[in-house]
Amino acid sequence: MFEPTDIPRVFGVQPGADFPKALVDGLRFRLSGKPPEDTARVDVILNTSRMARRVSSLFDDGPAILLPRIRVLGDFSRGVAADLPPAVSPLRQRFELIQLITRLLDQEPDLASRASIYDLADSLAGLFDEMAGEGVPIDVIETLDVSDQSGHWARAQHFFAIARHFLENVDTAPGQEARQRLAIERLVAKWADNPPQHPVVLAGSTGSRGTMMLLMQAVAKLPQGAVVLPGFDTDMPSNVWDRMSDALEAEDHPQFRFRRLMDAVSIGPQKVQPWHECNPPNPARNKLISLALRPAPVTDQWLREGPSLGSLSNAVKDLTLIEATTQREEALTIAARMRKAAEEGQTCALITPDRMLTRQVSAALDRWRLIPDDSAGQPLQLSPPGRFLRHVSSLFQRKLTSETLLALLKHPLTHSGAERGNHLLWTRELELWIRRKAITYPDADSLLGWGRTQDFVKDTWMDWLVTSFCNKEWTGDVDLAQRLESHIKLAEQIAGGQSDGSGELWLEGSGRKAAQVIEELRRHSDVAGPISASDYSDMFGAILAREEVRDRDEGHPNILIWGTLEARVQGADLVILGGLNEGSWPESPNPDPWLNRKMRHDAGLLLPERRIGLSAHDFQQAVCAPEVWITRSIRSDEAETVPSRWVNRLLNLLGGLPEQNGPEALEDMRNRGREWINHVRTLETFREVLPETRPSPVPPKAARPHRLSVTEIKRLIRDPYAIYAKHVLRLRPMDPLMRTPDALLRGIVVHEILEQLIKESADNGISVTRERLMAISETVLAKNVPWPTARALWKARLERIADHIVAQEALRRQRALPFAFEARAQDRIEELDFTLTGTADRLDRTPDGDLILYDYKTGTPPSADEQTYFDKQLLLEAAMAEHGAFAEIDPADVADAIYIGLGPKPKDQPAPLAETPPERVWEEFTRLIGAYLTDGKGFTARRAMRTEADESDYDQLARFGEWDATDDPKPEVLI
């Protein structure tokens, strides 16, 4: 197949060419005219299973022949590795490391948060795999000079000494990477003594890992061996290749790994031969990209070599630059182009490492009922079983909340065994009860109490509800195996509902994948040791996040989403390179908690720039495809973005070559992009809708409210529309799911405390004391405030004003004695058929028989002017008291009406009874009600709000924001 030579055989395929097709065409060409059995004797080693499938399908599409042996690296080395110990499961290795890292964090809590235990174990296991793959012994790490480094790296180096047995036991318990290295080393040694005489072709790898680089060197030196490099830059001059031997300078260059291979086999770039005569789609573009991506120290060659490129119009004629305003606009533009490709029968591939962008593109394609074939699939943790299992794990962490309970009850996998419809009906009723009663932490007693009041709810469902969700929190550390079994048993119980089995939890592709992960966890959970509920939940979520679920048959065959690696695996008519911003492509290197950049270099490990170099190679391969879109968003959700370094280089090079029509070519690229962006903006442009006017509805007379409370009169004056929405439309704001320690609850709690305190004092004829005030506060807060922080804060506030409350109460007792609490009143205006209701917090009677009304305010009490014109609660209650409207209380003169302010600066604020006596207040109130009930006054929205920032429960209904307080209302008579 190959002519004998003393020089290692290294071939290259230029960027932009369909590499698998070029590989197959080259094999066919070299084997043409030879006996069929010669083809069957060829070993073809590929770097990924996806590449192997593509090569096999290309052979299948051609004439009938005997196929070569197409294998990936693991299959190829299996024969020589048969007697090696089996590889240790990566999960088992990480579980063993978790114990060590947990103890390390106990001693060094500032090293990392406990939520990152699994991530630390994963990064350390990855580092051990890398050391095994690169052939770096643990002794090298331990002997690194860290005298000029921070103490953090010294601690990390010390920790390596504790964990060194993971590398020392490599012969008896190797990791997957270590076992692969051992197998390749055996194979290379075997070939050194007895090299195979049949052809061996290794193709598709860049040699980014030490094991593969070792094999590439060995294959290149075989009598009939050859290495075929993807995306080999034939346009780069020798003097540039010579500058690329230093990793610190050139590791982020797309061709750096090829330079390393050439150095290892002692050849120069001129000895890398073309694999097959297949021209790239656009040779001029290849030269342009090659020059743009030159290593930073030699970018001065742009000025010298740029003019030799000639006119650049041809190089970029099929390049389109999309510079969208936002990532959403970028996703919509990509989706629109993919839709056009689907209509025209083109194969269109979006290549990007940005998973957020791919999800947005998929969502945008759904507008046209197009589902892309996403090679990455969906993270298991975001699938229905993944979300469900993570929700269930949270039950063991903390006390059950209404939010957690309802999130699980409404999950599509909950109670999926039988009677799903009844389950949803009863869940709805339970939610309404929880919202109405403001229950933050439901327990077994409260849930069973509700169930007894609901005749239509089955007792079996209530028993399942209580046993599945209540009292599940575990404290302390428990063996992982026990936690896992309890977790899965509970998940199956919740999913199955009242039926036997686990419902639909383990069905479909995502369910089966989740079951595989659980089984893997079971096999190795015995080595993880005790773990807390919180750490278990974090670890479980991290494990699920590393797994993916993909439905191969769901996506459109021509609308594809690929990762960057696949740029060298498959070909497409149109390639869209998306998310080309710094931090997205190339991705920012992950921080290494164990070794910094210098330590890695000194140890002979891979530098962080290696991933950037691989991404650069993938970019160079993809951007040289026949038709290419380069897309990026100018802004992210937070700030303006920075273009990817490769896009920046390309744009700067084009803009700096005016003699070669560079600026005009760049403008053409942008114009093609702007055309598509304009299409999308047109698609997103809707018919202008005129803003709504300020509402002021006038409902029919019979529908107008004929009963209000005194606290609603302030709202009637300030925001009449809220009264209309509540009493005419009968709309109520939905109660929040989670009760919070807000001002309303604080007011309720303080009212209850003072009512108990004053009533007890009045009934027993004793004085109010600070000690008794705080004792009652302790009881009431424990009963009504389940949040420890809020309870402590509110108690502290009461302690600060306790002396003021005691002193002021003593002064009140000298004037009058309390005799009624939470007294209800009801007064009517017969001529208007209107009823006013109210409740006084406290009524005192003077020795002369007069009444004094008190109302507690935990905030700032309304001033005298506010009471005169807006907040008329106490003034109206005084008028009602003089009318005898309070039940079982005879009419009497009101000597005073006072707000007792209990805020940070407590003060009493009397109502202005002298300026606005009760008779006048009632007369003005009657006119006000008459204006709405008989005169047809409109219920104007936000008529006299205290400030523009004040919110109303019905602002959205009134479409506030389309109008403001300066707009005149337009009364609308309703029929």
C-alpha cells in the first residue's frame, strides 16, 4: 500500500476538506487494482466512535468491497491488554477521593466550599488520568519547587502525598487512562520487536493527549504505517513552523500539536505529504485563515505576506458575518437560516460549544416545528427523571416547605402509576388551601387535618402524601449506600403513587439512562463512606450533570447541532460557527485547584492553553468549509462582549489590507449578515398597539359596591380602581405560595402580642411589665414565625421598645381603662343602601364614660393631614362609636382616637378630632359614597397615590405603565 521508506509517514488533509471522505477516497485510491484481501488486511485506527461510523457509512455508499478493519483506539489495543487488570470505574475512583477531600476540607475549610466536594474529586481524578496518560509520575509533582508560590499550592502539593496511592497502584488497579497507556506501551514494545507488515493507518487525531501521541509516533514508523492529520495547514511557511516548538508561546495555536508530532518523529513540515488530491473548498480562504492565525510573536508577517493574498473578495465570498445585538437575536437569525436550509434540502450544521445558544436556537426552531439533531443531547439533570430525582433528594436536606411539596406533587412523574387525574385535582385543592392559610412548613398533622375536611379526597391518597413527604430530613452523616437506597426507594414511592411499582420513572430514554447511572452508583457506593444530606444532594446533581440523553431518531436529518470536535468528523453544505465571543469560543480555561500554569509546565503536563489550541484547530477546520456563517452577539445579558480572538484577527487582517480589497470584502460579509438580521427583526416586529388610556370604569348601579370596611376607604380615595376590581369584578390577588416574614405578618404578630398583654392586665387588674411582655412575645413568635432569623430579629425589636410600651401604657391607664379588644362595628347609610364595617384594635373608657379608640401600627402612623384627607380609619371608627355601631357597646362621645406607633422610633399619633369632628367626617364620607353609588363617579386608577413608586395589587390589570399619573382619566360607562 505504501512505498518503503526510512522516513516516518505522516500525511495531512487541508482544513475545510471533508476529512472522513478524503480518508476513504485516499484508501480506495491506494488500494485500487490490488486484491480484495489486501483491503481486508488494512487496520484503520480512528479517534472517536462517531468518526468510525462516518467512515463505515462512506464505504457502504461505495461499490461492494471487503472492508478494512475500522477500529477506535480502545478496540485496537484490546488484544495486548487482555491480561491487564480491568480499569477501575471512574465513579469508584471519585468516591474514594471524596473521602480524602472531605477530610481535607474539614482541616482546611478555606480551600473550597463543601458544595464543590464532588467537583474537586472529579478534577483531581482527571488530573491523575492526565498524569497517567502523559507518563508523569507522582514523584515529579512532589519535588516541584513551590517556594515562590502561595501557600495554597504548597497545601495542594502536600495533599498529593496523601493521594499518591492512586498512581502507585496503577499496575494492579489502573484507571481508564492509565490502562490505555499501559496497553499502548505494550503495543509499541511489541511492534519494536515484531512490527506488523500489513498497513496500519491512524487518522483523525491531533495528538493532544500523550497516549495518542505515543501511538501516532509508533504507527508513523511502522513498515506500512501512516498517520493522517486532519486540518493540516499547508500554507504556513517553514520559518513559522520553526517558531512553534515552545509550548509557553505556541500551545494555543491550531497547528502546535502537529509540530510536536513532527519533532517526536524527527521530520519537518515539508515531509508531511498530502493524503489525497482533494482541494479544499476555497484555497484562497485557507491562505487567509492561515495568515490570520499566525502565532502572536510573528503577526508582523501580516504586513509582509498580506499583499501576496491577492484580492480577498473570492476568499470571503461564501463567508457571512452575523453581529447580532443580543444572543436572542443571534439565535433567531441562526434558526431562520437553518429553516431555509431545511426547505432547500441543504445540510446545515451549527457548531458551537455554547450550550445556552444551542438551547435558544432549538427553542426558536420550534416556531416552525423543526427539531434539530443535537449530537450533545440533553443533560440528564435537566431531563424529567433528573429533575425529579434531584427534587426528591432535597427532601432529606431540610424541613419540608410548601414550595418543595408542590413542586414535587405537580411533577409529571409524580403519581404516574395510576389515578393521575385525581392526584392533580387533589393537589390543586391542597395548593389553594396552603395559599389561603399561608402555610410555609406543612406537617403531617396539618395535612391530615385538611384531608379530614375534604370528603372527596381519598384517605389512601392522604396516607401516601404524608408517608412520602413528611419528616424525611436526615441530620448527620450516613453511609452513601444507605442514603442512595433511601433516596431511590422514596423516589419510586412518590412516582408510583398509590399503585405498586415506580410509575413512569424509569421509562423512555431519559428514564433508562437515569436507571443506568443509579446502578453504577449502587455498584460503587460502598467505598464513599458517610456523607451528609447536603453533600449527597450536591454530589448526586454533579453526577447527573455529567451524563447526557439523546434521541437519535427525533431530530431533522439535515438540521444539525454539533460540538466543536465534530467539525473534523462530518461535512455539511452550510456550517454556522455560533457564539464566537471570548469566554464562549474559545471557552475560558477551567481553574485548576491543584496545579497552576507554571507547575504544570515544570511537571510536563498539559497547559491550560491546550484546550484553546484544540478549539483553534476546530475553528480553522470549520471556517474553511464551503459556506460558512460566523455569528456572535455584541451584548450578553450583563455587558458588552469581546469578539473571539480568531474573529478579531480575521477582521483586523481584512481591515488592514485595503490594496487587496480587504475592507470591501469585510463589508460584504457584514452586509450579508445584516440582511438576515433585518429579516429576523422584521419577523419580530409586531403591529403597533396604541397604549391603553387611564381607566375610570363606571359600573352599572346594581353592581357598585354596597359594603366596605373602614380600612378600604383609604384605598377608595387613593386608588378607586382597586375597589372596582375587588368588589365589582370580584378579583383577588392570589395568595403567595411561601409565606414570608413581611410587614403584614409582623403587624399581625404585634397585634396579637399586645392584645394578650393588655387584656390579661385588664382582666386581672395588674400592671403591664417588661418581663410579661417578652414572655408573651416568646410564645406568639414561636407560634406564628417559623423563621429563626426573623423571629430573633423581631424579638430584638420588641426588646428595644419594651420600656416605651410599658411606660406609655401606664400613662394610658391613668386616663382610661381598656374594656374591649378587636371590637367589631357595622353602620349603615340607609338612603344609599350602604354598609360600613370596621374592627377597632382596642377601646378604653374614661371615668366620665367617654371612649378612647386605639389602633396599633408597626410602621409609621399617618400624620394628621393624611388622616384628614386620606387615611380616615380612626375618624370613621370614632363616628361609628358615637352612632352606637359597635356591638354591645352603647353610643358614647369619643374623647380621643390614637394610633400607637410601634416602629423603630415609637410615637403616638392622635386623630384630628378637633379639626374634623365625627359629625363632619360622617357627612363627608356620605357624600363620597354617594358620588360613587348614585352620581356615577368613575373608579379611577391610582387617583391619589402617596408616591408614584407605590404599588397596587391591580396595576397590571389597569395596564399601568402604558399611562401615568399625568394622564387624564376617561370615564367609561359599563353596561
